[in-house]
Amino acid sequence: MNSHSKVLGSDVVFEKAYCEYRLNRVESALKTIEGASEQTDKLKELYGQVLYRLERYDECKAVYTDLIRNSQDEYEEERKTNLAAVVAAMSQWEQASPDSLGLPESTYELCYNAACTLIGQGQLTEALNKLRQAEEVCRVSLADDSDVTEEDIESELAVIHSQMAYIMQLQGRTEEALQLYNQVIKLKPSDVGLLAVTANNIITINKDQNVFDSKKKVKLTNADGVEYKLAKKQLQAIEFNKALLAMYTNQADQCRKLSSNLQSQNPGHPRPVLIQVAQLCREKQHSKAIELLQQFSDQHPESASGIKLTMAQLYLTQGHVTKACDILRSIEDFKHKPGMVSALVTMYSHEEDIDSAIDIFSQAIQHYQSKQPGSATHLALVREAANFKLKYGRKKEAISDLEQLWKQNPSDIHTLAQLISAYSLVDTDKAKSLSKHLPSPDTMSFNVDVDELENSHGANYVRKKAAKVTGENLPKDQGEIKKKRKKKKGKLPKNFDPKVAPDLERWLPMRERSYYRGKKKGKKKEQIGKGTQGATAGAAFQNHIAKKLQTLFMKLGFNLDQSQKTIYEEEQRSQAGPLRKCGCVFGDDVSEKQRRNKLQNKKYAFSHFCWFSSGTLIL
């Protein structure tokens, strides 16, 4: 087509641009459309599709708005659906709040796009209700078509169910979300983009658990054509999760490779660096991780706040509290936040550096004094600073803070009492003059029944009144007040015989007693279960049994011929052998003649007596 473009002329500009668009040559399609001499409606339609693929949503929105305003044909509903998709993309990927365009919600596609817009605005409950409405409209519209089966309807609803599961996941209902995600995966929809997004969300639910399932799901994100179906932020999130999954599965080299590729594609994004730092920390290389964070912070000051928080955390894990404080104080964006002030004061107090903690309070109070004087945050910091100074005995330094608080609220008796207590160490006259502002004891007294209060359920301490002692119950002698305890009789052994004198050496071990003569040497007991694997009972025991059996058979009138004796002797020689020498085992269904024939065959040498279910003993 490129070689014959001059011959074809401008009559096939749309066809050429459309072919380039279908071949995923979006940039070439854009140049072809922009170079056309005349912009027809169908060329504008394609232009809007190209701009959407390039994520130039503002221009795309303008193109579709113009088409809807200036064209009247049967494709108006499709144009409104595309415009709603553009608005949803702006809401989700650019965090924009576009004006309401008054688009209808007559089809399930329009309802779905409206729900996506609500998700981008954070209205999750309203978005879920809108998706349920889209599901109902979809079922009603497809039920009228006799050619559409139930499987086709479920396949069409897969994208709606996946988005519903995403909202449930954001709401913390992970079990319900996981169930819906798995239903979508089982349907095996033809849209590779839908499969990739669903599989990625399942991986985020699994996290560091169920990694084998995550490794299966990650294959769905590598399907052909996924990069043309998803937005750049979606592809970026999938690549981040691949790197994290490699870290959780202890694939250190793969994790480094993926995170390095992500860093090269997104140089200013902090997540690839944080993944590398997490991998280094798993390998106990904390110093190298801190160096990497410091290097990224110097190169990208706009992302330094989150990076420095991670550095401070690593310093704290190593026990370097002062270094962590220095890092936190260097973050200008959070330096005077109440949470940061609280963390720094706590760490400095842990290190017993009270002066630095007071300096943190002073800087924060000065900042809010100039920016937001008299605000709730300002007064709260002043009060906390005063209480902190009083706690560590810095009453002189707390006077200015207490005076400021008292001027803001003269009716605060608690602050006035603290101020008088602080002035009592510095200026007693000032303390006396301030004490005149305290209310009188009569005004401070309350109509409270003390006995009723002590007897209430919430009382922790109840004052006990001493019981009166009458004259009859007075003790005659002070020595008789304490009662003597009865001695308990010791327990005797069960087999104790009072007539027999106890053994004086019963507390000594048996070997140390005078009458111990050692164990008598007798016949060795049979050691069953010892020897090599598969060995049977001891040879002595088996010889004994064999003799008994031979004697028994002789008494019964049975004589062993030479061939039977040979087999019997071979059996005796193989008694101590392993089980692998064992011959065949006969069952109940074998005839007596077959048994004798097999017994007379010398190649079978039994290593043990074979017992059958009928109980017959075969020699």
C-alpha cells in the first residue's frame, strides 16, 4: 500500500488509515488522517478511535462531541457510547472530573461506562448499583434474540461482572470479589484484555499467599495482543505485580530484571526503585538499599518525600534513630504536619534528647503561627508543647505556651492552674496575682453524695468503716488472738507396712546400695525387630520352631522325603535372609496338587513360613 499510495491518490485515505489502525500502527494511521485533504465523517470516526488508543482523551472528546452535534444517522447511539467511554477514561486515568454531558443510559454499554466514571470519582456504591442496572438491561436486551444462548449472555456479562468484582475488592469484600473473578476466568472470554485484568486483580488479592495460583494466573497477562487492549497505566500495574510476584517467589534475578526494565521505561516513577530496595532488604543488604534510595532522591526531588520515608524506616530497623530523625526533618512537605511532629518528638524522647524535641515543637508552632494563627492545629500543638515541657520539668519554658492558651480561653481553669504552678517557681508575686482568677471553693463545690458515689458500680475503691467491738467480744489476752495452725500428718506410701522396718538405703540408687549384686546372667531373650531391613525373627527361635514341627509331623506319621528335606534345608539356610529371597505365595484358590508341584521345584526357596487366609501352614 505504501508503494502504490501515490497512484491510488486521496480516494483511499480512509482505507489506508483503517488498515494501519487494524495493524496496530496507530501513529502511522494518525499521520495518514491528519494528512488527508478532506475530513469526512467516517474519517473523523476513525480519528476519534486513533486518539483514544493514543490516550489523548481531550482531543478525542472534542471529536466525538462535534460528530454528535453535526451528524444525524443511525450511528448516533454508538457515538454516544464512545463519548461515554472517553469520559470514563478521563475519570479513571487522569483523575479528571468532566462536566456532565447528559448522555442517556438506555443501553447496557452506556450504563457500564457511566459506572466506570463513578469509579474514577470514588463513588463505589453508586457505581455498583449502576453495574447491576447494566446487567439487568443486558439480560433483557439479549433475551429477545432467539439465536443468543445462555452461554453467550454470560460471556457478554463477563466484563460487567469483572468490574463489579473490582469494586468489591476496593470495598474490602475480597472473598466475594475472588469468587466473581474466578467465574470470569472459567468462562474463558475471547477478550485477552479482560482476562489479563482479571488475572492481575486475582494476583493482587493473593499477595504473598497462594503464589502457585498467582504463577498460573500471570500467564494470562502475557497473551498476544494484550498491549493493544489495555491502557498504559494498566500495563504498568501488571508489570509491577510481575516484579513483586518474582520477589515473593524468591526469584531474585527475575525481580531485578523486571524492576530494571520498569525503571528504564519510567525513570521518575518511585515504584521500581522501591521493589529493588525490598529485594535488597530480603537479602539483608540494608546499606546498599539506603544508597539506592538516596541516589534516586537526589536525581528526582519531586518524588523524594516517599523515598525519604522509606529511608527513615530502614534506619529505624537498623536502630539508627537519630539518622532517621534527620531524614524525616529534611522532608519539607511533611515537616510541620502534626503526625510528623508527633513521630519526631517520640523518637527524640526515646533517645532522651529533650532539647531537640522541644525544638521540633517550637518550629511547628512558629509555622502555624504565621500560616494559620489561632487554628485548631495551632492550639493543639501549643498545648502538647506545654504538657511536654511540664512533663520533663521545663516549667519556665512552658510559661509562654500556657499564657497563650489562657488568653485564647480565659475560662479554662486547668490551664490557669498549670500556669500558676509554673510561675510559682519563677515569680511568686505573679503566681499570687493569677491565683485571684481562680474560682472560690464554694463555686467549685458540687452537690455530690460521696457515700452514694463510692457505693456505685463504677467505684474502684470503697472506704471501709471500722466495726465496733462490744465489751463481751473483747479478747481476754492479746496472746490468744492468733490461732495456732494444726500440723498436717504426712502421707505414707500405699504399700507401707508399719511392722517392717523401712530400708535405710531406700534413697540411694540401686547400684550404690550395699546389698546390690548385679543382674544375673541368664538366657538371652529373643531380640525381635533387629537386624537388616526385611530380616525375620532370630535364627535360634526359628530352629526351635522347626524342630517342634518336625517332631509333631513324625508323631502324626508323616515322613519327609529327600526332595522335601532339600527344600526344607534350603529354607532353613535362608531364614536370616532379606525378604527379596521370598518365593511365591499361594492363595486359597490353588489346588493341593499345584502346591506340591511348586514345593518340589527347587528354585523356590522360602525365606519365611507362608500363612494364608484359610490358616493352612505350608512347608
